[in-house]
Amino acid sequence: MLLIHDEIGQVLKRWVTERGVAPGASAYVARFDGVAWRSAEGVAGLHSGPGSSEVTPQTIYDLASLTKPVVASTVARLVRARRLGWDSPLGALLPEAAGSASEAVPLRLFAAHRAGLLAHVRLRDTGVAPEGWLALCADARRPECQTALPDEGFEPLYSDLGYILMGALLERLGGAPLDRLVQLEVAHPHALELDSARGWAQRLGQVGFLANVAPTEVLSERGGLLWGVVHDDNAWDSRGTGLAGHAGLFGTAAAVGGFARAMLDALAGRSEDWLTAQQAGLLVAPRPGGSLRTGFDGKAAQGSSAGPRFGARAFGHLGFTGTSVWCDPEASVVVVLLTNRVHPSRDNIRIRDVRPDVHGDLFGLAAGL
């Protein structure tokens, strides 16, 4: 009889490593049985190519956009503490936004990708000096979004720019680097090993961090192999080894799973000292026009990467580097999949085809815990 971690490992081997989706993978599954959480984790493959270290449950991955729901939760905590409000206009919180197209846009619309911003701007290519990047982001309104701001915002379009702005305003408001604020408001309350590259190097030493972190892409313009540094160009150019609002967190599958469990606990009223059910509910409540919520994504009616096993109320997020987390509040199930599918190149997009199957198989294992 196979042990649960072996079964998880077999799922990862079948769908990820054997199909060339990524050199390695780590997964975490959990279910709340009405009394306590039951969880398990499993791994497959290598950090990178032949001769590299094997993936273990302690392997740290670049979480990419899984950073966004953690940052949104940090905002929710500061709203809870009455240090800002979801309806606070950006210009009142961030001086660089004064006079921009986004000056009067409330924070909740940036968090829900409904502020009318462009999907992406590669800041280093704009010709604007770094000190002008925040103003550029705040003014990057899409051509079709030049009209008066609707109360529920413009048509949703996933955009890093709003989270870049939110990360900057959190630092101004909190008087500390964003990675420190995330530690105080999210990681420490739940003993989660989530941190920036800088934070991990301080915890483990640079040698220890490199021994445990999976590398990402090989990019000549950034000196070759990206190893122990954030993959996202805008995060690297603006924050270096620190944390940006849209990317820059690194962590293990269990740490991401712990965050997902904290969200389900809060929604169920089991974590009111962190977020009440109402406060957490604002982060995952459906919004008009699409599946994007406030920091999270919902399960689309057709073609969701969550796969068919997750219910209609499921919420989660994907990361460009090959990461994902999905939560089902009705089944009380959490599934986390971490890979470095961008190694050695982002051109490998096989993960798009296998995500629903991996998530489905992992859901089945979680449901059996």
C-alpha cells in the first residue's frame, strides 16, 4: 500500500516531470475534517537539470504572482487596523499618483484588477528613470478606459501595475519594507515560511538559500541562470532582492498551503483574531465582469485551471513561474502545486495543459485524508 506522500509524488511524476513540464515539483494537500486540518505533501524530480539536487518538501520556489493574494491579505489586515480603507483613493496614499489618471481610483479596484490599467509594462523599456516608474504605472490607463470611473470599476484585466502601486503605498504607510510588513501581518501570525529572496538569505545564509531554492530561467540579459533572485523583471528592477507588490515571495509548498488554510479558517470564522469571516470574505467575493476577485481568482465556468473537482466557490491564484494554489471552501480542501516550469526557458508552456489534471488528482488525494 502506497503512503500518501508517495501517491502525491506519483501524481507529480506522471503529470509534471515525465511530460517535461518542469524539472521538478512540490505539492501540498490538506482537508479540514470538522475538527482539525489533515495534510500531506510530496515531491518529484530535480531542482534543475541532471546532477542537481533532488526536490524535497523543503525546496523553496519563486512563487511569482502567488505574492498578490498575500499582499491583498496584508492590505486587509491594515484595513482591519483602520490604517487605510478599501475605498481610499490612490492619490491620498501615494504622492506619485497625484495628478495621474489613477489619482481618484479606490484601492479596492486596483486589488481586483478593475482600475483600467494596462496588463503589463516592462519598466526598463520605457525610457523613464526608476524614480518615475510609480507615476508611469498610475498613469497607464488603457485606451478604452478613458471615461469616468464606474463604481465597480472598468472591465477586469489582470494587471501587475496595480499591485506594484499597492506595494509601494503599503511601504509608505507602514514605514517599513514590504517584506517586513508581510511578515508582521501574514507570515508570523501563522508561522509561515514565506519571504523575499533577501529575507531567505538572512534566514539561511546565501549558501544555504541557494542550496534549497529551485532556479528559474536562463536569461543572458540578466547574467545567465536566475538562481536565488526573483524571476519577474519589474520586481527585480524595482526591488532587487526585496519584495514588490506583484511578485517576489519565495516559499515551500507547505508554507503556501498554510496561507491557504488560514484563508479558509478565516472564512469559516475560525481565525477572527487575524481576519473575520467578513473581512476575509471581501477578498474572495465574486465581482462583476469576470472571475478576478480581490487578490484571488475564482473558478471560471469553463476551462478553469483548477480542474473539474473544485466547486463553483473555489478560489486561488496562478504564478508565471509554474506555481498555483486552489482552495475549496465547501469541501474544505487546499491544493498547492509549485514548479519551476520556466527553467531553462519560459517558452515551455506545457503546464497549461496539465494543470487541471494535476489539481484534480491532488484534490482527490486531499479529499481522502
